[in-house]
Amino acid sequence: MLDLVGYTPEADLGAKVIVEPSCGCGAFLLPIVERLAESCSAYGRSLSELEDTIAGFDLLDHNAEIARKAVVAKLIDLGETLEDAERLAQRWVTTSDFLLSEEPVHPADFVVGNPPYVRLEDVPREVSDAYRSMWPTMRGRADIYIGFFEKGLSLLGPEGRLAYICADRWMRNQYGAHLRELVSSRYAMDSVLVMHDVDAFEEEVSAYPAITMLRSGVQGPVRVVDANGSFDQDEASLVLDWLHNPQHALSASRGFEAGELTSWFKGPGLWPVGSPQTLELLADLESRFAPLEDFRTGTRVGIGVATGCDEVYIRAEAKGVEPDRLLPLLTAGDIATGRPEWSGKYLINPWGDDGLVDLHGYPGLANHYGRHSKKLRSRHVARKRPMDWYRTIDRIAPELIDRPKLLLPDIKALSHPVLDTGGFYPHHNLYYVISDSWDLEVLGGLLLSDIANLFVGAYCVKMRGGTYRFQAQYLRKIRVPAPDSISPGLKERLRSAFRGRDRRAATEAAAEAYGVTLSADQRGGLSPRGIQLSGS
């Protein structure tokens, strides 16, 4: 990472300022000191006079003290006196909260480090309020590394560079929207090295890390590397050379894919992740096709009902409850085979056409809810509206029962659209797609394809084990051809693939519908996660 930003002994580092915002016990700090000393020797500078060239921070005094002692030992090894070594270590390492520190830092040429991953709700309220006040990109349920990005960027001088090894979820989570807006409006993305499956740390952690390098300057080409679990030190050296010299050829490797994009994504919307080929393909498809959810086709994406107390509202038996209050309910488990197989559970519905029903008109319903009154009244939604204590979190729309709809489970390794021709209401672990224009079996063929997986996989925050989240915000990122642009024969192929749950056939038909070409190895055996398509 130091090589990547240009903090190398060949540069006059004595004239530069580097910031390490969370120095811990010195993993970055000691190589920084070594490089600074080597540079001073080459440029005839006195290391003992460079008190303001390094600014390291750590919240914990224990860590900061270990780092200082390590710096002192390193400086003595490099020939400095004990007095100078202790003075420099004291100046270079500050026991302070980086996000709240008022320690003066000159405009930085480099900000490099590994910010901590801590959810804001795990921080004392007064501290999290102070963070939010200081760093307005820290919205919603953000991790504090969001603030580390914002403050680190704020310290950069012209053409200054920031490189963090850090979770990249901010690119694809709602809480990262304001940071994405900040980066795309005032800074430049220079390179991204995605390392989700790489053993990147001394200890095994589940952090989904990426090395992200940002620059205070105008956006230019972006170099993207997608590394896998085979990525090793030799390949890292090849990648580093290419990142420094993009004109050099970079041979294909089993440990990574790499390429250069002409620009980067704009605004607060979700940013995709993946190989350069994947990102190029997504940019092409997004420029040519409309989103899945589209008012022109009357296509909408939604989520099933969240009740707030499933054990009361969802029952296989509901003796005495009026029949018109019982809606057959489908859950993710009911569509596992690729078709609805109702488990016999009902949604006990408190909603009518004009709002909550009057329990006086439904004595059976009133009796059922009354037996569980204490539990229902203790819910947050009931405490907010005591008069509506028997409401579900989400309002239920009974008309959804009779509409044909595609249902997709929230968590799945691959897209799993299933057609409900009508008669069931979806649970909140299912997302649904309804449309006024689409033949839903044809659309189901597109959503079954690896091209749909490509969109969701690029934008979603993956679960441990690599499973995807097929949430509405990610389904809405899928682009689809116009329904009337698909020929009758191709529609029949998509329909047939959907009915037969034939993902390969669906992908081949979808590729034709999108006007892209599958490579020969993909036609022989598709790789759903790593599909790489090229424009025809």
C-alpha cells in the first residue's frame, strides 16, 4: 500500500507528510519510518529534524505506547540517539481519537492505514453523536470507518492520496450513500483491489476487505483488480507493477482478474464490485436497457409482509377466526423446489380496504388477538400507536393475493424466481415482482439467468459463504430488454427454460435478448458467479 501511493525511498519523503489514522502497534508505522530514513539518506536530510512528517493516531494508550517503543527501537537501530528517538516517537504517535482529534496536521500527501470496523450503535451515544456532528457522511447504521474515510480525505493536499485496506461495503450499502457522493463529487478513485476471499491479515477475520486508493484531484481511468483465494505474493508484485505502470501488459492469472475502466461511478447510488470485465459489461447493459422496475411497463418490485410477531399472525390453524381474515401465506421454504408448495400456513390479517378492521365486527379475530394482547402491545409498532395495537408492521394489500407474481427468496446462492399464478400472500423473506406488461414466465427466464445473477452479485452485500441478498434495492439494479423487443421464438425459449428450471438455457437465451455473446467455455459449462460476457 505504501508503494501504491508512492511513499517510497526514491521520493523526497522528508518534504512530505503521511498520516496513519489507526496505527495500532505499528504495522504501517515501522515501514514508514524505515522508508523515511532511507529517503533522508538519499536526499541529505537529517531525520532528527523531521518532527512533522509523520502523524500517527491511536485511541488506546496501550497501543500508542507499544507503537512509540517500537519506533524508538527502530530509530536507534537506524543510528539515532535515544534522546532524538524518544522525541520523534512522541511527536509522531498521538494517543487520540482520530475522528475527534484537534491535533494539527499539515495538508497530507498520504493517508494510509487500516481503519477499525466498529458499528456506531456499539459506540457510547455521546461519542457517536460527536462523530456524526463532525463527519456528516456517517449516516444511518454506519461503521466508524466511514468517518475515517471522510476525515482522511479532508486532510489531503492537492494530488494527495489515501489508501485504506478496509471493508468495501460502503460502496453497496445505504449508509455509504453520502460518502459515495462526497468521493464522486470532490475526489478521484484511482484503484480498487478487491480481496474478499484473500487471507489479507495476520489473523483470520471476516471483513470483506479491499484496498481502495483515492486521490485529491480530477477523476481519470481507474484500475480494478478482483483477487480470489489463490492470490499470492508473486501475483501481488505483478499487480503492483501494473498499477504503477498501466501501460505494461498484465498476463492472466489464476489468482486475480485485472483491467482498466475509463471512468468511475457517479453520485450516491450503489457502486458495483467485480472484475473489470464485469464492470464494463454492467456499464454497457445499463446504458442500453431500462431497470426491471419501470412505470412504463407497470413493473414493480416489493417485499412480503413483516408482521412484527409471526407466532401470532402466522398460523397453520386459527380456530374461530373468520375465514375472510385468513390469507394463504408463502414463505421461502415453500418455493424451494421451484414451484409453490404451500405448507398450510395462514396470515391472520387485521387489515381491510380502508385500514385496520374494527374488531367488534370480527369476534373470532378479536378473541385470537386478545389471547396474545400482552405480546402484541409490547411491540415497538404498538407502543407508537396504542390504539392500533393489533396492526402488523407492514400494511397488507389483499389485492396482491390474486395477482400473478414472481417470488424470489431473500438469501440464496443464485437467483431463484418462482411463479405464483395467484392465491398466496408472500412472507417478508420473499421479494415479489408484478407487471402489467411482462409475460412473467418470460421475465422469469431472464431473472433465472446468470446475467441477473451478475447484476445482483455486483451490487449486493454478500453474506458469509458468498450467498447473495436478493433484496429489492438490488433487484431494481437489474436491467431488462423491453418486453416487445424480444422475438416470439426467444420468448418461448425463455419461458421453456424458466418452466424447466434450466439455468444454462435461460442464460443462453438471455444473452441473445441482451445482445451479448457467451464465450465457448461458458456455453459448455456456465460459471454463475464469474460469468464474463462481451458485447456482440
